[in-house]
Amino acid sequence: MTVIIVDDERLSREAIRLRLADEADMVIVGEASDGNEAVRLISELRPDVLFLDVKMPGLDGFEVIDKVSGVHLPIVVFVTAHDRFAVRAFERHALDYLLKPFTASRFAAAVARTRREVQKAADEDTHSGLIKLLDERHRELQKQTPASPAPLRYLTRFAVQRNRRIVLIRADEVEWIESGANYARLHVGSESYLVRMTMLQLERTLDPSRFVRIHRSAIVRIDYVETIVPVLHGDFNVTLRDGTILKLSRNYRGRLQQ
């Protein structure tokens, strides 16, 4: 398992490095002392495991995860000095953390759990606690920004599989969605991803000022619509910016016009 250590304190990085020297199946491939360098290393090296300090100069640990989550989402062990708010959040979402200064036994327990989590890295449920933590933080930031365009209750990200791992796709990156029984396919640029959601669930949880259902099998991001052209029997063709043509059913025309 490849590991990156991120901490602005040299002694803390050294303590983790020394502990990991006894773990034959873990290889340290990089270290960073600030959030921006961490983002670069994680994006470039794509480690299996990340030991991540919460408070750092530049970007904090949560901002680091938010920035890399669309590219690569490692198994994260948070490292923090005594911060009761962060610790409560970790415990509430069942996330592993090391409280400085940590003991050998506590470190060993974190490593043992990490091994189990790495084996399930492609399972969406493995990252559910981390996703909930990021969503919680996002809601807190929105509360501090009254002019925020997206209401708190709407879905802001999707957990999807890419190359046998889970990554997070922001809702505002999705161009359109097509149905597939109890699944839906998200179209994001040249890529597409399956999510375990029905069109009805998506219609209820996506921001209606950004997304609209145009057919029983299609939802589009409104600002990605290029043209709307009438065809036979009251239906319309909706052309997206990339040239994709979708049918707008007359039953859904009023929603798009509104």
C-alpha cells in the first residue's frame, strides 16, 4: 500500500514515518508540509492511504480532500491536536483519526483498520463517512454565505466508481443524466458514471434551478442546453452544448420553459 504523509510539523511527520517503518506492506511515496503541496502530490501519486493533518497553512485537511476527491480518494487517517469539534465530527461519521501525541497501540489500531478499508476502496460505503463529513462542512460554509446559490437541502456531489476506486463528482459538473432501471448514468464531459439512484430520486434531490427533467428518461443541466427545436406531435428536440440531442416530451415542456 502506498502512503502519503501530510503534516506541517516536521516532528509529527517523522513520528508517523518511524511507526510505518515497522509495517512491511506500507510504502511511503511522498510527504507534504502544507495543503497545496498535498493536493499536488495526491493528484500525481494517487496513494492508497493518506495520513492527513487537519490544521495546516494554505489549505486545511478538509479542503485538501475536497480538492482531490474528483481525481482520487484515498483511505484517510486524520491527524489532529486536541480539537474537540474535529474529533466529534470524526466520531459522528465513524472516521479514523490520530490524536497527537498518539501511542504505539493507537497507531497500530489505525493501521489495522486502514488495511481493511483499502481492501474495500471501490465500495461506495467505505467512503460514506468521509462524504457525509464533506457535505456537513459544505453546509456549514453555506450558512456563512447567505448569497450562496444552492439551497442546503439539494444534492451537491455524487460518489462514483472510476478505475476500481471511488471518486466524488460535483453535481454542477454533470451535464445530463439518463435513466437505467434503478440506476442512472451521469454524463460528465467525455466520461459517464452509474449511480444507484432512480430518476425520481434525482429529480427530488437536485437543485431545480440548475437541473430539470425533460423526459421520463432524461434530466439536463439547464445552462448546458443550447437549442430547443419543435418536432412532431408537440415534442421538441433539445440540443446540448456538446451536440447531444435529447427528446423533450410535451409532458415535461412546462418545467423547462419555466
